[in-house]
Amino acid sequence: MNFNHLNDNLKQFLFIGNSVKILQIIPSLQSGGAERGCIEVANGLSDIGYPNHIITQETGPNTVLPSLTQLHFAPVASKNPIQILRNAALIHRIVVDHNIDLIHIRSRAPAWSIQLIKQKLHIPILSTCHGCYRVPNRLKHIYNRSITDYPDHIIAPSAYVLDYLQQHYPNSVTKTTVINRGVDLNVFQTKATDKKQQALLIKTLGLNSHQPILFVPARFTKFKGQSTVISAISRMKDLPVQVVFCGKIQDKSYFNQLKKQAYHEGVAHQVQLLPPIEDLPTAYSIADITICPSMTQESFGRIPIEAAAMGSIALASNHSGFKHTVLPNKTGFLFDANSPDDLSRKIRHILTLSTNDKRSIIDQATRRVHQEFTKDTMVKKTLNVYRNLLAQAKEPLA
């Protein structure tokens, strides 16, 4: 096999011995951090010349997989016990037919399918705990153990998730590796910013380049907190800020409520509610502030680091993963979640910072992204976990 064309940064992770075959299992490849990470790892494996497999229930219209990745469709999103049992047989057949050497599970339901056949497989089982799952009762606690306790090793996508495991599943911590999600610096880099593209986007959106632009990229669902931003803007009508919300309209009723709220609070002329913007890097680059107003826990918080990579100051809810991706007053700012008053104060504070202070925050944030939160680092660390697990299993390594 000729590896001359491969990414130099990944060559060191070439597996010794026979060609290793990795299987990832994820309920959906539609969109989201877990889905993106799955595809990025598949690309990493393909870059070093290894065929790999993914089992999923569905893909999205923009899902693109490398040629060395073979896709298998199965109802692995189902939590129905009977279907989980059937999925165990389906997964076992795929593992045997394709000589799979390691399984990487990214969801609890298929993890239970794996648990049912684990003794038959005799190969390493790895999981990624993508979320901080609720533990309202003992039954739920047991259900979550499929991905927190039973695998041979666990990946936590942030220090926040590790804290969650320490609190609820302490036995899993000793076999957990923290691997932060990362930004694709080939896509999100200020050096590649096209001034003409920025001007075109500003014109297309009908924005005034001489007035502050606030960017809020998130799915339109109540828990993402867009309503808090509108309320905050209504408290600062003396400032000519422009707010661009964009994202998948997951809750149409909520989307319409936001329109009504903006009108009733007298800020409709300052607010745009849009579907996803395709050129997300440029959108970040024209924003003075990128706001992440999520009301619920975020296992990582990717938006602040994407914003930082593109030179926009991040302002996020003061909880969960955001407390790890944003260092207050150094690489961005945090505000009290669901508090329009505190959010409006923080927006005012950022907008009144001196040019030097803003530049210092942006520089620190960008530098931290390059040091700790890149896609390449995430992929390399994940492949290293694969390598270590395979070495411990003594197969297929010689």
C-alpha cells in the first residue's frame, strides 16, 4: 500500500501489521457535533489508507463520506428493546462479514446491542459519551451505563463530560480519555477571509458594516435561548446593534414566536431570523460578537471556538461545556444563562472595549483554538486510542 499521498500529520498513526478495520456506530449522520466527529474520524482513517465502516440509521442531504468508508443502514436509533435485540444480530453479522477489529459506539441504544454480543466479538469496544445524560432515576442510570461503564474505553469530548462521569459513573473515569472536539482550520481560518465575500454577505443580509453585528448560530428550538437575546436587545435600544439568527428551524412554532417577540418588544427592525447560512466562516468573520445563549447543558460548545478561529468575540451562557471552551475576560465572555439583563450588560461591555483590548481577546482565543481545539488534534488523539486498544488486544498488531 502506497502512503506517499497521505497527510504527514497522520502517518505516525499507521497501524502495524494487517490492515485494521474500524466500525463506528451512530444513530444519525444528519448534523451535529457527534455526527461531524464521526465523519472526521472516518476521513482520518481513510487518509492513512484504512477501509472503515459506519452503521447509521440515516444520513443528511449534505453528508459526504470518503471512498474508503463503507456505509451500512440499520435502525440503530431505536430504543425499542426488541429492535435493540435485532440490531445486535445485525451488528454481529457486519462485524464477522467484514472482519472488524474495533468498534467505536457513539450512542446508548446501539451500545446495548453491543453489550448483548460482546462476549462473542473478542475485539475492543470503545465508546464516546457525547452528552451529559440525565439521571432522574435508577432505571435511567442503568440505561446510561451501556456507554459509560461497559465499553473497554471511553472518550469524553470535554473536561465537562469527564466531570459528569466522575459524579455519576465514577468507575468509568480511570478508563476515560478526554479528547476535545475541534475546528477544521482548513475551513475556519482568518487568513482565508475574503474581503469581497464579507462585503457580499453584508450586502445580501442588508447589514450596515458601520454598526455592531451580533451573530447567533443555533437550531431554532426553545432550549437554544434565542428569546433571551431578543429580550436583551430590547433593553439596549440606544445602541444600533444588528442581530442575525440562523439555524435549522427545528420548532416552527418557536420560530414564529420569536418573530412576534421581536415585533412586540420593538426590535424587529434589528433582528433577522434566517435558515442556516452556508458560508458560516464568513458569517463569523463579519460578527463583532457571536452569542451562544443555550439554556441547557452543552457537552462541549463548538460555536465559541469556531467564532474565535474567525476573529469574532464569543459570549456564551455560563454553564457546562462553555465554561471550558471560553475563558472569561481572556478568550471571550460568559453571561448568566436565561438572563436578558446580564446578557445586555455583557454586550455593552464588549462593544465599549478599546480596539487593543478586543484585539488581545481575539488573539488569545485564536491562539488557544490552534493549541487545544483543532480537528486534526482530535483525529490524531482518537486514532491513538484505537492503536492503544488494538495493542492491548494483541490483534491485529504483530
